[in-house]
Amino acid sequence: MGTFQIEGGHQLQGKIQPQGAKNEALQILCAVLLTSEEVIINNIPDIIDVNKLISLLENLGVKIQKLGKGSYSFKSNELNLDYLQSEQFKKDGSGLRGSIMIVGPLLARFGKGYIPKPGGDKIGRRRLDTHFEGFINLGASFRYNKEERFYGVEAPNGLKGKYMLLEEASVTGTANIVMAAVMAEGTTTIYNAACEPYLQQLCKMLNSMGAKISGVGSNLLVIEGVTELGGCEHTILPDMIEIGSWIGLAAMTKSEITITNVNWEMLGLIPTTFKKLGITIERRGDDIFIPAHNNGYEVQSFIDGSIMNISDAPWPGFTPDLLSIILVVATQARGSVLIHQKMFESRLFFVDKLIDMGAKIILCDPHRATVIGHDFHSTLKATTMTSPDIRAGISLLIAALSAKGTSTIHNIEQIDRGYEDIEARLKSIGAKIERVD
């Protein structure tokens, strides 16, 4: 188990470039299974979760060639479908939640797809019903082996387009259904579809491969099925979750940081939400400039004077992946704020570690926490802690970088799952952080 030792309390300065978007990469990589032709993908982040999926695709028979940093060529013309029934696949697939998205492409192209119950973050229940109900709507049969925790869908006679209203706007569920529907016979209409930038990027890539998807960017997608798809070249967006993480880092450490090449048009409410905490965010071309907040930052209140409430919601609402960052940043704000995590019931359980560091937080229930900011009158105290998941892990790292003294964070593999070469990149802007095995 890896460990970070962090000497906090130092101001940072410099430029940092966000990696490619993890959540987009997991979808885009699965889409290479839809064609036998070459697909080139650029700006792939070098992180554990993505590398696990690349390894799984290679075991499935995808021919993979690294073209340069973050750029790969994929060719799925000779797949080994027997791998899907192997013990190795059960092991590989169960260790990565994103592996669920190989089912849609395999079902579309080969009439069958299998997956062990996938793992991932321990942030509460994350149902797979949306995925499989969508496949059933398209005409697939479904089975679940409870003893082996193994899912299977089959459509030996092919898939047929259908209208469906999704019970929830699941991002991965929508992606999986879209990838299955692009080669279904007839027209598929998906209402209450997710419309996150990751999903928009997937649809744009599929259209460049020959798919016919309209309504991209809305919650109503219409897909006219085609018989086959071709190759393409696609570039992954910068990771908006990492961008939000660096905004939070700059504020908490009173640092002057420039985040480069952020693709502003795809950031949604992220800049606006951080501004509600009083953080100054300047747009300079396609960069974000955060000045040093030497006088702190003050939480806004609502027009009627009531306490600020920041909550997550499906896109274009504020992404749940950044609520833990918002919560940490609020611990040193001037004023109070209610954080409401609506989508996952266990994501706020890391606040006990912040309370140990001296933060004033009231955990109201599994979904809500009230934060009373210190306004930097008292800094967080260095401590020893363990990272429970990716987003809580980076939040604790930010807290440690702001705390005076030396903190220790164990189980940093969780952070490595979502953040590329993080200690080297933080060191480049002046952070004092060391990785200890």
C-alpha cells in the first residue's frame, strides 16, 4: 500500500495542465470494440483505472499500439470472445467499474456481452439497472448468475430500435445503451438521457465513425441504426474534475496558479460554483488564472440572506465528483455553507478525517454536511489518514497541503486511479510531497 508524506502550509505557484478526462476515456475506449477498423485516441490519461481497461481490451484481443504520450491505436478485428467466459476476465472485469461499458459494443456487434459485477469506489449503491433495462428494451435477453455474480445479455437475432424513457439519467448507462443502439435495426429514442460532456464526446466520436445520432448535448437522443461503423481519430477533453481540484488547491493554499488549456465551453457550472465560495477565477484565453487569496475568500449568501446551499445534479448541474473538493475548500472560507450530496449516500463519510484536522463540520446525515469556515484564523492540523476513494483522496491531499506540519495519507492507489503522476505535477508548482512505498 503506497503512502504520501506531505509537508503542508506552503504557497504554490506556476502552471499546471489537466490530464485527459478519465470518465470520457473509459467510454471512448470501450467504443473501439464497435468496429474492425483502426481507431486512434489521443490525450488518454496514464492512470490506473484507464490502464486496467486498456489491459482488459488487450486480453480480449484488441491490437493496441502506443503512438506517443497519451496516444494509442486500437484495432478490434480479431477478438477472442472466449476470454469473456474465462476466470481471468472475471478477475479483470470485477476490479474496474468502467468495464461494464464493454457490454453495449459487444452486444451490438456480436449479439452477446458478459461482465462480472464490477467494482470501483465505495461511495454507496450504484445500480446497473439502467444499463440492462436499456438492453432489454432493444430486444436482448438478460441473465444474472447470483453465485458467480456474473451478468450476461444476448441478442442472437439482433437488436431493434425502440423508444425508451430512462428511470435515471445515468452517464455510463446512457453511454452503454447508445453504443448498443448505433447498430440496432430501426430508430432508437432515448429520453432522460445523460448529456454530460463525456457523453457528448462519445456521440461525436460515434458519428465520426458513421453512426447517426441526433440531439447530442440534450436529454433526448435519436439514433438511426446503421449496419457497420468505421475507424476514426478522437481527442479526449481535459478532465474537468481535475480542473476543479486545482481550483480548490489554489484557494486552500493561497496560491497563484494557472490551469492551462481547460476547454472553457465544457466546464459548465464549475467556475460559477467555486465563485459562490468567494474564489476569484479569471479567464485568460483558454486558461484559468487563480490569484493568491491572501485575504481569504467569503461565501456568498442567497438573495434573501439565507445560508448558501451547494448540491450536485445531473449535467448541466454541478458534478457530484467535485462536491468533496467544495467541502474541503469551505473549511477555510469566511462564512458557512450547506453541502448536499444527493446522488451517492456514502460520499461524505470522509469528513471525520477533516474534523480530526480541526475543521468545523456538522454531518447532518449521509447526504448533507454543514461547514463553518475558519477564514484561515486557524489552519487545519497535520494528521495521518487513509484515502477511501478517488475524490475523497484528492480532497484529503488538498487539506494536507494547506495544513501546517507533515501529514501522511495511506492507500494512495485510490488517488492514482484518477490522477496522473500527481506528485511530480504538484512538485512542479512547489508542493512538498513524497511517495513512500
